[in-house]
Amino acid sequence: MCKNPSILLQPLPMTLVCIGCGKAFQTQRSLSAHEARCNANKQLTTNIYARHHKRHTKSKKRKERSLSESDSSESSQHEDGPSRHSPSPIPSFSIDVGEVQAEVEALPGHLPAPPSLVGPPPVVSARSGRHVRLPARYRDFLPGELLSLDHVPPPPLQSPPPASQRSDSQPASKSSEFRMEVDSFGLFRIYPNQPTHIPHVKTTLSDVVDAPTLLQTSAESAGLPNIIPPSEITVDNLFSAFSSPTAGLLMCWHYTKSTTKTKEELNRIWVYISDPLFNPSQQPNFSHDREYRLASKYLQDDSNPFRAQHGWTCSAVTIPLIKEGVKYTSETDLTLPTLIIDNIYHRSITDIMTSVFSDHASSSFHFTPFNQYWTTADGRNICIYSEAYMSAEMDEAHRQINAAPRQPDDNFERVVVPIMLWSDATQLANFGDASLWPVYLYFGSQSKYIRGKPTSGACHHVAYIPSLPDNFQDTYTQNHSEASTGELYTHFKRELMHAVWGLLLDGKFVEAHKTGILIECVDHIIRQFFPRLYSYSANYPEKVLLACIKFLGNCLCPRCFVEKAAVPDMGKPSDMMTRTTQLRVNNNAYQSAIKAARKLIFGGKSLNSKRVTDLLKDTSWVPTRNAFSERLSEDRELFNFFLLFVVDLLHEFELGVWKAIFTHLLRILHAQGGSSITELNWRYRATPMFGRGTIRRFHKNASSMKRLAARDFEDLLQCAIPIFEGLLPSPHNETVLDLLFDLATWQAFAKLRMHTDDTLSFFDTMTRQLGYSARRFKKTTSTIAKEPQAQETSSAAKIKKLNLSTYKFHALGDYPEMICQYGTTDSYSTQIGELEHRRSKQRFARSGKRKETRTASIANQEVIERFISKVDATREALRTVHTKKNQAGGRRTRTRPEEHYHIAASTRNAHDLTVWLGEKEYDPAVTDFIPHLKDHLLARKRGLAYNGDEYDFSDQDRSCNIIRNNQLFEHAFLRVNISKQQKPDYQA
């Protein structure tokens, strides 16, 4: 599965020794507590510093004697001159801490501190001015990058060990590979060749974080972070697309941020009104429609300095309307009636590539893939899996394009462009049937932390797929005198989907896919870019349409030929073998079967006829030509489109397997009777919130599951173990708790933003365990449903078993291998596409809402917003005077992402410590509160590193702490800014 699946974690033995008495300890806490009382340690420390003081005094006397002799000699040479004696220096005492440390380390029995305990370099405190060495836990970096917070300077890079000192587990290096230095986390990269562009030095922390409590500049809110304006754009031509700078500023305010005008939006308009370019006297009147037309006309000129273009094209496709029992000579028979579907709005993928990779936004892209490794404390090097450009799929594509033959004059750098696609139909309004079916495109060369930020502008709308027209049955009846069957209607939907993709995969894209496309990047280097379809994220019904397989057929998986009856065996050795040995492949056998089936149905055979079924039923294929295969297959190699369809954690687990199991658990509680459901609802209501949206307040009736999103089901799972505990009798209670634990653990592994070979091995084991627990739960709960007392609540009660024969349950077994091949799931989760639906719904509110012009209006708004966001970001970048944004109107102060924490300085809510403890007399959380509080404060004042456990001081030491006025101050919020992904330390 992964590169080193057999690696086992070994704990790093560590012994801490008191330098005074030589006694050994296992934890830092116990050692510190001992050193506070150890007389031998105190005496040793005193003796060491006394010896250094004596040495310092002797050295000082020698310097003074030398200085005195020098002055006497100088005075004898200049007796008549003025005295040149300098004032005596002020006595000072300083000790070389390095010498003291060296002397301590030379003592017998002393062990050197391991590298993991060495803290970051000292910094100067902003409050006291003292040099403070921050604990290592405060080093807050973006995983795998060299981004740190302001209060922690980046640590110096360490060179990799010489070849002779590397361990046996060191990755093999080829002559053409380029190895980077090891960073402070023990991470290093290996590139297949020396990269010409490494983007991490140009990325800021604000580019990868997004929270409602953080400050945002106008450029960030506009959608393009840290834009660098081209040299040809100046203040004079910044708003050349509009009638005046004043009109341009108003359009920038209107088309950025929210479409709902709130008090925050009213505050934000002041930023534009106060701009020096805003001059109402030069704008006698303002018309939105006029400025809109001017901007659209401006974008028709591809040579505009913003490198922005309209890009949207309106096309039409034709679908043949076949009828069962009617024969046609071929698919091009002139007597075959057709249905023309027009008003299909789409953009050229190669034009999007050219626009993006020639723009400054591409400065954050990785042009060369790499493998990342982590050097553990015990000397092992294990592979890291996270981003798309660190994946095995990307590495293989890079090697393939560079292995292809070159022309004699072809010396350009070849770059893979991993194209990540999303598509999903969405409702545009709460009422009515207004809907949109967009196709979104992201570039896997960009960090997932930027792609996952909705305000980053990383998403590109490629097309809006139409549905079959409302009068389809009328049109079909006019041609064939009867309505189409359900099977035919589904067939026409598949034909429409692949006809649209035939438009998107046009001749320019196919040519670029074969020979590449030359683009001059912002660093003025011309590179040859090869687009590659990397992944396609969609829910199961849409995967079925795209993969051209039968919905819930006998072989229901779009990636392998697993049979429906074998789906419940997920995790068994036979199931894992099926996933690797029976993969779907676009080969000559598949092409021949589809060609023969289409010949039969155009010859008058029905879709369910025996001859067609014999060709397709065993593999659940359907007689539709796949657009990806037709357009991207070459003479020597067929494009295997089945590998495009990655897993979907949101629909497959949170809204799939977990929702089904939770629903079945509620059925069991209903069948049991009594107050079980009431108790469950009360427990969920009593669960407190946590963080900003981490755990939300539960609905008053969680068992009703009304209007719940995927995040709500995730919260239900995270809190499920204490909620369900004791609601069922033993041994069923233990069975349910085991299943809930396995579900929560599996989800935690699946949502990790960074994996290693070790965690993937654990994840694979957890997947097998989850399959066993689910099968055991199904068998046990079937017995519960048959018990007589469970059916006393209704005379017509039915036995309902948990259904494990679903594609969503089968897909859980693909996650470990998928992460190893494509990167972690947050890189291609459908949640990213669901978040982008918000923009489409915002544009619907501004459209005319007429069905005939709705899609055209949304497409036009998309290009205008994309252009104006560039104008607004460029305006912010060109401003010479950056005024501090007034955050009036918000109750809570917003902070910069570089600030590690924020707490108010208010002293309004004061509590007398004695009275407060008396009110909480029976609360176990305040047991020994004052001693623990003083221990914590004393350890902080003495500068002792906090390692998770407090130090235990004596009463005499605690008496040094005096709480002023015996008061504690209460604050409503403590806001901590910390990255969700921490250092990948998995040692026991």
C-alpha cells in the first residue's frame, strides 16, 4: 500500500539524571521537582559558579595590572602633557554560560539533552525587553513550509548528514535528484531534478488562514492574496475599464465581499469613499449598467494589462433520439431525429491555464513535484503524504512527460499541470426549482491550504452543465409518437453529460495534453506546461454518469469490479485483493463491448434486451461513449479515466456510512422503548459547544435529524460515545461503543492533513477493524430487532437490518491507498466544491432569475467579479499610504494571524478568590485550586518549560506568590491562533 508498510513505531528511551546526586528520572517534571529540593544539586551549582567567580576575579586583576603598566609607560613619555588616565570601569560580573554548561556536561553520569528538547533561539520580549527563550511548543509553522509566527523567528536550516553517517533507511538518491536541507522539524525534500521555482519563500501566513476573527485587508477580501501589480499598471490606468475612478471604486465595493449589505458592508464602503481617487464632482451621475457594459467591453481585448479576459463561450450540443424497435443504419443516419441543447456556457481550460500561469498568482505554485521525508529521533526516514504535488501520481506524471522524446530545439522546462475537477448540481433558492450544475477547476500545483480558503480566488468556473429541457418528453413524443422510457431518459442524460465534456476537452486541450503549451511565467522564464487530469471529485450519482456504469448495478464501484454481494466484506483479505487485481481499465475489451452495444441499440434493440445485457451486465457498463476516453486516448495508450474518481469523505462517510449507522441506532432505541430516545436527546443538548464551529450547539431533538449538514453529523459522531453509553443493555452496549470508537478513530485518520508511512499503516489496520466491527454490529442488531419486547410498540413492526451492501461502505477500503497515491483527503474533498456553491448562489440573487437568461447572467457575473477583484487587489497593492482599518461596529477585536493569542485587558469582571472558591465548593475541577495555581505561576516566573504537567513546589516556595487583592478577572473569550496541523510526532 504505502512505501514502508511494515515500519513499527519504537519509543525513544530517555533517562534524565540529576547532576548533583546522579539519581535517574523518567519525566522532566519529576526531575525538576527533585532538583528544587536536592542539596547536592544546589551545592554543586554554588561551587561551579564560585569557581567561575574566582576565575573571573583573577582575570580582572590581570587586565587592570596590564592597563596600569600601559598607562605608566604612556605617562613617563608625556610628563608635561595632561593625564591620560581613563576613569575606572564600573565593576561587573558576568559568567560564560557556555563554559558552565560544558563543565556540567563533563560531570560523570550526565546525559546530553536530545535534539528534541533544544528550544528555539531567544527573542526579545516586547513588554519587558528581556531575552526570552520560547518553549519549543510555541513554534507554529505551516506544515512542510518555512512559515512562522512573528514572535518566533525561523530556526536555521540544518545540513543533511554526510553519506557515510546516514542510516540504512535513508531514501536512495539518484544522480539527477536534488536534495534540500533538513528543516527544524526533521523534514527534507527530494526533487527528481533541481527546481527552478520554490514558492514557499513568497507565501505569507495570511494566504493560508481564514477565520472570521482575523483581520483582512481589502486585497485579501477581494480574493487574490498578495498580488503584485504588473509594471504596466499605474494609478492612471488602474480604472481605465470604467468611466472614471469614482465609478470604478463603487463597482469594486459592489462586486467584492458579501451581496447582503450589512453594517460591516456599510463600514467597508468607507474604505472606498475615503480613497484619494474618489471624487464625486467628476462623476455627475452613476449607472451600474453602463459601467457593467464598459467592463465587459474592456475584457474583450485580450491585451489588457490585467491579463484578464471574458473567456465564456455559448455553445450547443446534439443528442440522437433513438427509439426501441426502430432501426438506423448508423449513428450518423440522416433519418435519426436529434435534440439540440443550446445555451451551454463554458470556458477553455487552456485559456485558464495561460491566464493563471502568466499571472502573479502562480508564484505560489509548485512547478516541480517532490517527495518529502521526515527524519525521526531514532534516525529513520519515513515518507510524508500531504499535498497533491507531493503525491506518487504527480511524481509519475512528471517522469512520463520528461521521458518523452524532444525536438532538437526543445530545451524548455517541462511542467505538469495537475487539474483537479469538481462538479455537483445545487439548488439556488430555498423554494422553487432554480438550480445550477457548475464544473469547478483547481490546480493541484497550488497548496491545499490556499485552495481550501474560499476567499483565495483559487477556484475557476469552467462550465455550467444544462439539464434535459422541461419539454423533452414533448419533443420526443413529436418524433416518435410516444414518450421515452425511464431507461432511455437516463441514457440521454449520460449522453448530454459526455457531450458537454466533449466541448470542454476541445482541440486546444488535446493538443496541449500531447505536446504541451508554452507559457511565459512571471519570472520571465518560458516553460512547457502539460495539462493532466489529476482527480475528479463528485458524489456517487455523478460518478456513475461520468464513469459510464449502471447506477447500483451488480458491479457498483467506478474503480473496481467488486460484486454487490461481496461489498459487506470490506476489509477482509479477499476484498483488499479485489481492489488491486480487478480494477476497471479502459482497454480494447471495454471499447469493443461499448461499440457492439451501441450498434445494437441503434439497430433497434432496447437497452434491456438480452443481447445488450449479455455484453454489459456482468461489468455494469452502459452503452455510452466516454468523452475522456474518446478525447484523451492516444494510438498507443488508452486514457484510463476510471482512476480519476477519488474518494469523497463528505458523502461517503459523514452523510453515508455514519448517517446510516446513526439512523439504525435510533431504530434500535425506538424498538427498545422506554425513555432511551428522550435520554439521548437530553445528553446531546447538555453537550457544551467547543471552539468557533468545532462542536456546535446540538438541536433540541437530535434524534429527528432535521436539516442537518455533514458538519452536524460529524459533531454527532465526535460526541457519540458518552451519549450512547448505557442506553442499551450489556453486551449490546459494549458492541455499540466499540463500533462508535472505531468509527471515530477511522474518521480521525481519514481527516488528517498530513500522513506518514506509519500512520497509513495504522489507518489500513483501522479500516480492516472497522469492517469487522460493522459486520459484528449488523449481526447483533438483527438479533435485537427480532426480540419480542422490541416489537411490542407496534403490532405492524418490521425487522430492519443495517444495509452494508452500498458503494459508500465499499469505498471506505480505498482511503489508505488513495492517500498514498493522491495525497490527503482534504486536498480533493467535495467540501471544497460545496463551499464554492455559495458564490453561485450569491450571483443568483443578482441575476434576473429568469430561467432563459439565468445561466448567462451568472456566467457574466463570474467574469466581472474575477476582473474587479483583480482591480481591487491591485488598487490595494498600489496604495502608498496604508491606513489602519477601523473595525468599528464589531464587538470583538480582530487579530492578525501572526499573533499567537489575544485576551482582553479589561478588569471589569473581578471575583474574590475566596468567595469564588466557596461558590464552587462541590466542583471537583477546583480541588486544590490555589496550590495548583501557585505552582503554575511560580513555574512561569522561574522560566521552567511547561511540558503538560505542572511542577510540585513546597509551601515555602508557594509563599513567594501573592495574588494582588486576592482577585481573579473573568474574560468571555481567549482567542488562540494556531495551525490545525502540528508536527508529525508519532512516537510513543
